[in-house]
Amino acid sequence: MTNFVLVAGVWLGSWAWDDVAPELRSAGHGAHAVTLSGLAERQGVPAGQQTHVRDIVDEVERLGLRDVVLVGHSYAGIPVGQAAQRIGDRLARVVFVDSAVAADGESFLDGWPDGRAMVEGSIARSGGFWEPQPASDYAGQDLGAEQVARIVSGSTPHPGATLTEPAVLARPLGELPATYVKCLLDGPEPSPAVARLLTGGDWRLVTMDTGHWPMFSRPADLARILLAEAEAGA
């Protein structure tokens, strides 16, 4: 049995996987969605980037999980990549869902120079948080009005320190057994950092014809990809 550990990106909690986790469980696997510190029901908990790494590692260890497929969406690819290196032989595979990828000594914002000024401005205005985006910013991402409303109503401010603190990698990220899921409506090509990782022998690329939030726009399709990648990597 595979144990999927699911971690959503900025502003979101474990609830973001409510349409994906049942699909994984119905196939006979474990599905464990994680809310990172400072978000959703864990608002008010102080958090830096390494706090989020520990959140993921602690969940795996607390539940005694093995044959773990770590799934990181968007920002969560940064702490998930680091956590994958810290759970040892419990790890089966990592799936990065349209996500950022960690680089040793670099922050999330270092990997997104075009967005740095906007995010830093939000952090400064809001007392240390990246404020959730409005409904209008979800246009063109394969989301219906109800799905957008669900995301917007459930989003909470994201702790800014997690976005500005550097990642800490023990070894190159390309050594992980990994799959990168590229959501084509959010851009037709992986980032240069991801493209470099895909040139190694341990990473695979899968594409989805949807936007940046496939757990809402195409949950059944995303679940099928996760199941297939876990089986292929076994």
C-alpha cells in the first residue's frame, strides 16, 4: 500500500485535497493531507520555511508511514523536496504538482524574481503575510465560479518567512525519484530549474491540460496521475 502525503501551496490547508484523497483511498492506498503551520486551522502558529519541512517530516514519522509518495503543489514543492531527503527509506517517490523546486541556499522568492516585488509588498503591508489573491486572479485556470469561490473563501494569509528563508538541501534534488506534473494553462513549459532536473534519469514529466490548481479543476485526473506514478515508481 502506498501512503500519499499531500501538501498544498500558499494560502491553502489540507482541505484543498478533499476531492483527491477519496480517489486515492478508494484505490486501496493511504492519503494523508497536511496543513502547514500558520495556515487554515493552524493559523496563528509561527512558521518559517524549516517549520514547514518539519511539519511534513513529523506527519510521516508520527503516523509511522512507509512507501511514502510526497506530493507538493506550488510553493509546497519547496518544503516537500527538503522533507523527501529527510525521511530516508520511507520515501518511494516525490510528485511535484506545478510547483517550485528547492535549491540549496535559495528561497521561494529567489526562484520567482518576477513576483518578488509583489509578494514582498504584500508581506510589508500585512504585517508579515502574503495576502490571498482575489477571485479575478483565478481567471483562465480551468476553474468554475463555484471552485473559485471555494478557494477564495478557504484561503488564509500565508506566513511570509516561509517564502523568504532559504532551503537547506543535503544533496542535489535531482537524485530524488520524482515526477513533475506541469499544468499547461499556467505556462506551456517547466521553469528552467525544473527543465534541468528533468535531464537526469530520476525525474519524469507529466502534463495536464488544466490550470495551476488541478486538485480543484481536475481532481479525478490528478488522482489517476498520482496512482500511476506511484505504481510506475514502485
